[in-house]
Amino acid sequence: MTTISASEIWFWRALGFGSMVLLFAGAGLFYVSLRHRRWAVTALSVVLESTVFLLLQTLLSIQTYVEPGGPSRGALVTFLVELVLPHPIQTFGLFVLLAVCQFFLWKYLLRYDKRHITPMSVKAALDDLPMGVCAWLPSGRIVLINHEMERLGRTITGGAVLNGALLRTRLEQDQLQPGYHCLAVGEALLLHLPSGSVRALSFRTMRYEQKDLTILLVSEITEAYQKTLELKAGQRKLAALSRRLADYNQQIVDLTAQEEILRARIRIHDQIGADLLIMRKLILGKGTAAEAEAVRARLRQNIRFLQQERDTGAMDEVELMLQTARGLGIRVELVGRIPLEEPFRHIVATGIHECFTNILRHAHGDCLQLQISEDDGAYHARFIGNGKPPEGEIREKGGLGILRDLTQRCGGTMRVSVRPEFTVDLDLPKEAAYV
């Protein structure tokens, strides 16, 4: 047996302890390189780990080898002990070489992890996401789940998430812990938590390694959901206000039409008085044939207007405006089809009324041309009145102001021109902003 001093014993013990540290570091190196799929580094780590293991076994056997009566070792260990025992400097150099190799391999892996996308870096990034992510195979076996999804799944189901297909079934059928509800809104699922927060759930399917992989994404949408509820409430209020405004505008149109009819009656009354004087003159044989023909034409027009006044209460708004215009002596030439949908029909009726009123009061004409056309996205209405064109700038107040307001509230545009004729152009989108 070989004898060694106490100081040498402590040297070999310290070297053995260092080799044990290298052994554990090598195991970690093997695991990380395997996870990163760096096969060359994995092979080198296996070689280093095997060398460190043999060195550790040799160093642990030195003391028992030199002790008298110590337990016998195998031939390989005995050979290694006798190999390293006379060469402490060289053994220490081997230890340093193994440590340096491990150091550079670790440095390479850490640098590679920072500069490349690896499975571990992807998993770390997913774990840092504020949204839940879970992926599973058709069998339900989960292949990826981040921390947020683990926490949420445990909360809503009362246990760990072990099967993705089962989790989806429980979510879609609202089989969750008390206080948690999963409701379908259109094609989306909304998860309502007792705290008042809301999560949006979306399922996606993708092909991965010849298998269908289902992915569940859970996003926090509490603020957006609350804003949506407020927006819908505002839309309901706006729709109610719009209906009331439409009713008010309808009443204004009706009252204005009645006012025009009343003025026409007064004018007819005055004309009949004058016509009676002319008729008396004609009876006395003092009138002319031209006066007789004029009286006859006025009487026909007045009688026709009075006949058209009957049963107007149940008439359509557009038909009422057209009839009123004809009764007041305005010829309406319609080109195209007037839309049946609201609010377009109401806007066109308002435009007819405003234009024939302008022809009567200011232009002193007798014809209103209404051209209606449409394309894929909008209706187009053009009102053209004859007679004397307005002088100077038109101030859009009263009827024109109401017409522009109605047009803009449904997302349309209005243009007014006076040369060569008084013209109003309306562009009304088929998808009205609101009605």
C-alpha cells in the first residue's frame, strides 16, 4: 500500500469536492443543451460528464486505497488511482481543463439563448405574457400552457388544467366554479369573473408536426367591454332622440304643408272674387274672349286643387308633397324611383316641399324636376326648379337648414347651386349613420 501525508489527503479531498461540483454543473449543461436542441454541445457534455464521473470515482477511492486493510476496488478504479496518485499536478490540470470546457460551453449556450429563438426562450416569453395561452393535441394532452393560463384554469375549474379538450367543453357549456360565467357573444366567448373583469376567449387550430393543434387564447378586455356597453347605451339614447327629431321634423313638414294649403285657399278665395267680377262683366257683354278663357282656366285649376284636398290624411308623405305641389300649380317631373326606405323617403319628401315652396315664393316658376339615381353605396337626389334664379348668396335657414340637418344626420352631403337654375343635390348613403 502507498502511504500519503495528511496534507496530500486534504488536497485529494478538495479536488474530489470540486469534481462533485463539476458533475452537477455538467448535468445541468446536458439538460440545457438538450432543451435547446444543440446536439453538438449535448455530445460534448456527455463526454465531459463521463470524464468528471470517472475522476470523481478515482478521487473518492484514493483514501481507501492507501489505508491498510481498506476495501478492495475494481481493476479499473485501482488502475486509475495508481495512475493519478503519483501525478497530482497533472490531475489538477485535468480538473482545471474540465472546468474551463464547461465554462465555455455554458457561456456559448447563454449567448446563444440571448441571440436566438429557442424553445426555452419561447416558453419564458409566453410565461411573461399577461394573456393566457394553452395548446393541446386532439387527444386533449396539453403541450404548452403559460403561468397565466395555469392560474386562471385552476381558478375557474377548481383544479389543475390537465386536459385541453375537457377545458374547452367546460368553458363552452359554462360548467365552471360558482361566480364564473362563460357566455357566447356572436362568435366569441366572454368569461365573466366575480371581480367584474371580463376575458375574451378565442380558439384556433393549426397544423403542427402532422397533427392538429388547438390553441386557446385568453385576453383581458374589461375596459373595452365596459366601453362597448356604454356605447350601446349611448346608441339607444341617440336612436330614441333621432326618432323624436324625426317626429318633430315630420310635424314641421305637415304644418308647413297645411300652411301652404291655407295660403292657396286664401289665394283661391281672392281669385274667385276677382273672377266673379270678370264673369259679371262677361255676362253684360263687356268682356273679351281672352278674359273668358283665363277665367275658365283658373276655375278648372282651383276646382282640381279643392278636389285633391280630400282624403290626404292617410296618404304617404311623398305622395302628399307631390299632390300638394300639383295642387299649387307646380308640375313635378320625376326621373327614377324614390326610395321606399327611411330616412331617405322622409328626406326626399322634405326636399320636394322646400323646393316647390322656393319656386312658388321666390322663383315664380311652375316646374320642379326630381332626378333619383343610386349606386352600390348611396342614393343621389337632384332637385331642379325653373323660374327666376335667386340673386346673391342663399342663406340656409328654415326649410333648407332642416333639409341639410336631416341629410348630415344620416351621413349624407348636400350641395346648393343657383346658376343656371336653382339646384339642390343630395347624396344619401344606403347604410345611414343613424335613423
